[in-house]
Amino acid sequence: MAEYADCLARFIDALGLERPHLLGHSWGSTLALELYRQRPTLVRSLVLVGAYAGWAGSLPPKDVEQRLQFALRTANIGPNEFDPASMPGLFSDAMPHDRAEELARIMSEIRPVGTRTMAYALAEADLRDVLPRIDVPTLLLYGDADQRSPLRVARELHACIPRSTLTVMPGLGHECYLESATAFETELRKFLLGLER
């Protein structure tokens, strides 16, 4: 995860962005936390969606191992064979059919080496120690039907991040931004506009 964060920091630097707002979903939330660990003055705020402090930092060891093994099996299937519905709790019943098909298309393009590397990075990450040091406004955005990153994880992160706001969207799951773009964007805009004020 540290190497991914270093690449992201270099990318931000290369674009010349000055203290951007950083949003990360699921795996990307752990990346955002690792980036904050390395470069705390780089970002203006954090938006962590369906977030983890890494799998090792948020889930019991048995769950971490199950998820890792599932990801490694998924990495070995051929193109166009991944069914998002096979991943328990990936999305809720609120997912529109066209969005579920879009997600299936995206997931069908997975690359085995990248998938394995990302899975190991997330499984090994334990970023609980950085949470109390976060000193930027932080929005924790979760669906109440999220089974991948359940509300227990959300509440733990909220309790540990001093300037965090926890917003729970009813009826949405782990892919909340796909399940209801309107609800997601409403909460995101409310947070960012509040910072501007």
C-alpha cells in the first residue's frame, strides 16, 4: 500500500494540485489513509466511502483470509467471467440493473497480476495508528446495507478520526455511488460546500 500511495503522491505533485480534496472508495479509502500517513499536508480533506483501515485494521483475521482467497481465485478466472453477484455484499438491492451490468463490464477487465497485488496490499494493511493523527475534515460515507464494510467498521473509524463526520445513507450498499448517484452526490456536495463556507 505504501508504494501505491507514493505513486499517487507523485501523480498529485506532477499535476501541480495544491491540497486537493481526496476521495477513496473501499480499497481506495485505504490508499487515501496511507497517502495521508506519508504526506499529511498534501490533502485538504478526506472522503472515505465504504472505508477500511485496511482489511487487517478493520476485520477479524478469519474474514481477511477469506476475502484474500476469494480475490486470488477471482484473479485467476478469464475475461468476462466475473459475476459481481458472486461477491457477497458487493451491492444492495438498490443497484439499478444497468449499473450492475456496468459494474460487471468493469470487473470483467481485471488483470490477474494487478488484482493479486491489490488484494495482498489491502489484506496486509493496518492503518489504525494513523486514524487519531488525521487533522483534516473527513467525511465517512456508508450505505446502511453495506455488508463488505459494515457499519461496525464505520463507527470504529468515526470514533478514531477526530474531525470526522459519519453519514449513513439508507438502503444503499458498498457500491453506494452506483446504487444512487443522486444520494451520493448530495452528501458529497454538502460536505465539500460546508468546507468552503
